Amino acid sequence: MNQSPDKPKRVGYRKTPVKKENFFVSYWGIWVVLAVLFIFLAIKVTGHAPGSNGETEVAEAASPPDFGEPGYLGSKRCKDCHWREYDAWKSTLHSRSLQAANDYTVIGDFERNNRLTVKVTDKAPGLAGREVTNRMYRKDGKFFVKTIGPDKEFNDYEITNVIGIGEKQNYITIFPNGEMHVLPVGWDIENRAWVDLNGLKENYPGNGNYWSDPENIWQLKCGGCHVTGIKVNYDKENDFFNSEWADAGTGCEACHGPGSNHVRAASEYFDYEKETIVNPAKLPWRLRAMVCGQCHSRGASTAGVSPYKIGFPDRYGYAYGFAPGKPLYLFYVDKPGEKQTGPLQYNEWKESRHAKAGIMCTDCHNVHKVSASEVMGAATGQTSQTKLIADNLCMDCHKTLKRRGVHRIHTFGSCIACHMPRVKGDKHSHTFAFISPAETVKAGGLDKQPNSCNNCHHHKDTPPENLVEFLNAVKMADMPRPYTVHGR
């Protein structure tokens, strides 16, 4: 047969008939694979195989392992995975809320300006009217305070720990039975001077407020907010404190809760990490604020001190038993906002318009690190870890308000000077409300109630009564406008 010139000749080509058994085998295999995939996906999505009631399987798939009660491990364990957050936290004041006393942590002058003389209160039996000099000194690389103790005699007390590095620094000593007490002298960092703390100026041994009285045992009154995971461990039979804690400072677990189950979930099960730790950012805003409020407030725990000894405070001075994510009011009863003392940021914040609007602590403060802007503001004493410096922080939200002073002469203006004046205790008021000189007059003086006007250097020597008259005149329109805070 002649080949067509348009069709090339096929070389080596032979048509092979399809075997029916191969056809069915291949398609049967595909169906088997599809069936297996279907069952796998059904179990993955529903938790049980098709056709079963799935009760046992669902329970097994949905229930996390029984980890038991979580325990505290310390922030160094968090560093294994969260090293960025850990390194940033180390730069904050939280990490240094309690430090061992050494050449690097002690700021006070123990060599030259190392004496504080106080006149003893007239109420002190056997000491009334005397002038007593406390002496602070160094010896063999250690720091000491020579002061009057519970026996009404001078004794030398070794400083074991320090509290504070920003505006003031206090010092702790440990008694032979393990009681920790804050010594009656503190160092005012800003003014470079020693000040009396629960000492003989207003108190005396045995009156319940003296530094060495059992009512002021640090583990019962303060410790829970300066360390993380405290165990008081008081042995009543032997009258001995063997206290311990996971972190010397406000560590990761103070805000995220005890982390042992979280570590176990991540290392053994590779699952349930989120379910075994608290992320305050995911909490409702009121519960989120309570994480800060557990320490940035004043009050007493709902739990009584146990075991109890005569002379001990009835209740812990901190939120004993509280854990992040739980309602704070179940563990701690605070006082109403008191603008003249600190630290009461949480108490005051609850009374503020910010609280009513759902604006809470972490909207203004960066809890994990000191920001670059704050490093720049360190020279002005900026230690509050705010996200922006001074008025810039306020204006970031209050963009529509004109930056004008209270009166014509206050052209420079300042949100913080008027709405967050410094109050007694070197803390800014957190009611964010103007504190009128009238409140000072009502309270009985600046020592009892500072105000927004007298804190300004223009008015620091002006009697509050005169400022009240001036403000009343402004309100009566006897002064030309503008006189309102924002020039409206």
C-alpha cells in the first residue's frame, strides 16, 4: 500500500488492548484512598468516626491533660522561649522591685552625708523629747544602719535588700527569726537626703506603726508585690519565717500567672500552650486593669493572716491568693482614691473618666519595656514607662483640644501639670481631674492635700486661700476670658 505523503510513517508503534482487570484495579485503589481520606477528615473535624455517637472520642479529643494546679517557676524559665520579652523586661523597674544590697544597687550616701537626726515624738515612753541620730555606714563590704530597735536601744542592722531606684530607695533588714523589716531611714534620690520612715519622728517601739513592730513584717505587709510567687512559710511553733519566692521582683508570672503547666504543655504535649497561661491583653479590660491593680493600690486582703500570732496584722497588705484573670475584689478591698498619698494609681483610676470609657493602664503604659522616648526623657525623671513623653501622650488621643493654659498668663500650657499633678508620695494623680486649691483648704493644708495650682513654680508660695479667691473671681466673670483649661 502506498503511503500518503501528508502522513509520516509510524515506526515501532503497536496498539495494545486495555485489560479490564487493570482498569478495575486502578479505579478500586483510587476509591480506597478517597475513603481513607474521608474518614481521616471526618475524625479531624468532628472528633469521631462517621456513624458512631462520638461521646468517648469527643471527650478524649477536647479535654486537655490533667496538669493539676500550676506552680511558679521564675522568669528565667520564660526566657527559654520568650527571650525578647525577657530581655526587655529586665530594663524595667518591675524587674528591680526587690534587689540584693551591694555596690551596684545601693544608692544612698553611706560615707559622708550619712546621718539623720530626728526629734522623738512626745508620745514615746522613755524617749519623748530626745534627739536621736541614725547613722548609715559601710563595713567589710556590707551596709548597715545604726538605729533604735524594738528594745528601745541602739543596734546595728545589716541591710540585706533594697527597694526602689527611681525617686527614693528604702532598705530591708532581716531579724534572727526571719522577719524582714523596712528600716526607719530612706534615701530621697532627687534631693539626695535621708528621710524618716516609720521611725521615731512620729512613732515609737510598740505603738503598732514603728518600723520594727510585728504589724510591719515585710512578708505580711508588702512582700507579695515586690516578689513573685511568695511563700511566707511561718512556723508558729518556733516563731520563725522561712520565706521563699520564685522571682525577686515583679516577674512574668506576676502578670501572666504561674507558668509550670504552660511549660509542660509546650515541652511535652506541643499543644495547649494558650490554655495554660494568662495573656492579659486578651482579658476583658476591667480584668486586665485588675492585673495592675493588685499592686498599684492600697488596701488589705480579704484573707486573714494564718497562722496568726498576737501583734501580726489581721490581714495581708497585698492581694494574697490573687491570680491574673480572676476578679481582684474577691481577694483585695481597697480604699477610695486619696490624692495625697501613693501608690494609689488603681484606686484613683477607678474614679476617673478614663475608667468609665474603658481606657486602662496599658493604653498609656508599656509594661514590657522602657521605650526609646522614655530613655530620652530619663533626665527629667521619667520612670513611668509611658508610650510617649508628657503631653504628647495626652494629645495622642485628645487631638481636638487646644493646648492653652488655664488663664491668659499660662500660654505654655501643660495637660499633666493640671490634670495629673504630683501628690504626696511623689506620684502623679490618676483621677485626671483638676485638683482645686479649695480641696487643700478643706483638708487643712498642703501637707495633707496638694493641688494643681500650688504644684506650679509660679504659685508654690501663694496661699491656697488666695488661689481659691482668684478662681472664684474667674468663674464669676470678673476676669477677662479665656480662662478655661482648653481656651473654650
